[in-house]
Amino acid sequence: MSRRRRRCLVSAPALALLIASAGCSSADEAAKAAVPSPDSKVTELCRNLDERLPKKVDGLERADPEPKSELTAGWGDPAIILRCGVARPTKMNDPEADGVTVDGVNWLLDEQDDGSFRFTSTLRKAYVEITLPKERVGDGVSPLTDFAAPVKKTIPKGIA
């Protein structure tokens, strides 16, 4: 009994296509962010913020997450993610919670289990949340400086 060997021949164009498609990994896909569902007043504030957000944050180009929304934005890969109109974090009830003020905007600091940091604006009529992926945590709060002016211009001081 003889065994036949099967050869799998792949043409050069097919091989090139295979290699190219393998190169298009999930790193090329847009980041994902849950879209908040605030009331209509907060939604309007967030739309105004979206119109004033910078094209670059910390030198990174804007690349909005999926699904597309005026309530979310992103920069870079891995992405710095902004979500506007999020619910008030329960951590704001903790008098020992860490916070930082950057260019006149107060932020609650919350380290996540995956090593990323989440900053949520405080004392504003809408809560704006910025998530710095763990790969960007070394930048400290410097990305927040790019958000200060747009937040101050579009989200009035007050309690949401």
C-alpha cells in the first residue's frame, strides 16, 4: 500500500493576500466604548463638548471608538477614551478618594484592575470620563491638559 502525499500549493497572489490579512489584526480595529445614555440636557452639553474636542491629545490623533457617537471619542492606539454623560461614580461618595485638578478642572482618579486609570470630572453639570490605558499611564495626567479648555467651555460648573 502506498501513501500519497498531498501538496498544498498556494499561488503567490494568494499567499500575499493571506499575509496581508494576517497583518490586519485586532490592533487595526477601532477601540470600543460603551455609549452613555444621559438625559437630554446632559446629552446637549456632551454634543457641545464633542464639537470642541481637540484633534490631538498628548500628540495622538483622534480615532473614535465603535460604536460612533457624539458621547464618546478616542485618541491613539491603544486609545485614550472619553465618554461624556456617564453616571456619577459611587467612588465620589468616598471622602478618601483621590482627585486631581488640571487647569481648573477637577477629576476623580480611579485605578482599574487592568492597570488603566479612569478620571471622571467632578463639580460639573455632566460627568466626563477619561480612561488612560495602562500603556499610557506613564504620561501621568498630561493628557488631561488637552481636555481642560473644552470641558471648561462646554460643561458648566455645578452638581450633575
